[in-house]
Amino acid sequence: MTEDFSGSPAVSATPGDARHDGLDVGPEIRELDLNGYRAAIPDLVELTRDAVAGGTAINFMTDTPAAQIEAWWTARTDSVAAGLTSPFVARLEGRIVGCTLLVRAGNPNAPHRAEIAKVIVHRSARRRGIARELMLAAEHRARADGRWMLVLDTFTGSAADALYRSLGWHETGIVPDFALNTEGRPEAATFFWKDLR
């Protein structure tokens, strides 16, 4: 099942339409089912490559081959099929311009916990609230599933760091030199949590 999380009460957008009655229409946010996820993998690869080219590491380096990025996304297929991972995408004019993953903990002692991962927005679509809408959609799904304790991490001091704080996420702590940036230099990561109860 694919669920639509897009739209505001005042503006209804038809997929493929960028404007309605002279107003900017926000992104179409959708949770993908397994078939939708498989079909989206090529677009997710390109989205990832754009983010890395723009300096956002998200697990990959500037010289990471596209095939390796594709393998990373493809490796999540079983988790999507099992219902442990829910992928969300944002579309503008029918094109995928953003994504995130809600990854549910699979351990018996953590039925209430999930992680937010891979919050990515294409450089051409930034500063339009898309990351915020993706986060809210993932939180909505987590709450509906009883996954009220959420965690995530990001590079310290990044735009994502500021976004998560603005959405009510709490800092757990900072780990120095946690991961390499796209140029190969170690950078700190900030870990966050949010209680949805």
C-alpha cells in the first residue's frame, strides 16, 4: 500500500502540477510499498549522488561508484518487504527530489523504537520545506505503528542538525571524528532522540 502524506488543507495538488491557482504547490510525499521502492531505486541513486556531489556524505564519498550506491539501496529491499523499513519520497512535478527511511528496530526488547535515516533533498529543491515534510510523514507513520522512541544522527553543525532541533528532537551527545566527510576528513556527529508520546 502506498500512502499519500502530501498537501495542505488549503491547496490540493495534482501529481505533475507544479502550481495551482497561482500558488506554489508543495511536494507530494508518499510512503512506498515494495514495488514502488524497487521502481524508485534508480532515482534514489541519483538523489544520493547529487547529495554527495554537494558535500553531504550520507555514507558515501565523492568517488563512490553509482553501482555501489545502487547496491546499498537494493540491500534494503528485504527490510522493506518485511515491513521493518518504510521508505518515503517527495516528488515535485513527478520527479523524486527527496527521501527518508523509517527503520524499525527488530529486536524483541525494542518494539517501541525506530530510526530515521537517509533524509536527502536534491540541491535543486532545497529551501522549500521538503525535508521537514518528509520528517513529519515518517514521524506520523512511526506514531501510528507504536514506534514512539525515535533516534537519528547527523553531522554536527549541519543544516540537518538545525532542522532536527527545530522539529523538537533532543541532543543525546556528540561523537568526535565519527565519520568521514565527502573529502575524506573526519567530522563529528550529533545523535538525537525524540519521544512521540
